[in-house]
Amino acid sequence: MNFPKPGPVLLTILLTQTPPLQAVEMFRQPVSPTPFPGESSMSCAELEREIASLTPLTYSYKPGFYDNPYQGAAILTGTLSTPVYYLYSAFDYFLDYRESSRILPTQDRLERLRHLKAEKHCFES
């Protein structure tokens, strides 16, 4: 039997099955400043209270790479004992990713509320 070479056929299948580049969001996009319907009717005092209650949700209490004592212990143990302890760095990166996925939506909402507060001229006395 005479089969075609797998290279061009595989390339054709991959190119026809992949989504267009515009559909894949590789990086974070700027937040849209348009407020949600319930946020438009809030007064300046309500906006300030909402911003004050959301701000602590953007704090990260996870130590950085160099401040985390477990990172140093994992690297030392991985160097002296077995390299499996290096996997803690991957786990720590996963925790960073999960932490940022918790913080980013709250920061986006805060940005919308601050923009709405500026549109209502709440900063003027």
C-alpha cells in the first residue's frame, strides 16, 4: 500500500482543528470600566464602603519565593538527598497561580468601582 507521508497530513489536521489566535487569551486584558447594573445606582458612600470591604480580599499572605522557609528546605533537601523535593517549587507555583486567580477578579471589580466613583465626581468636596 502507498500511504501519504504523515508529516503534511498531520500538519493539515492540526492547522484546521486549532482555534484562531484571537480566541486564545494568552495574557490578561485590561478591565472594562463599564459598571454592572447594580453598581450604577450606588451612592458615593456606598461605593466607598464597598471598596473598603473588597480591599482586604486583594491581600496575599503567601510568602514570596525567597521569604518562604519551605523553599529553602526543599532545595537543600533536593540537593543533598533526592531530587523529588524539587517538586515543592512546582507546588508552590501552583499555589501562586491559585492565589492570583482569587485576587485578580477582586482587583478588576475594585477598578470598576473606582472608575464609577470618578465618573460620579465623588472625590470633589
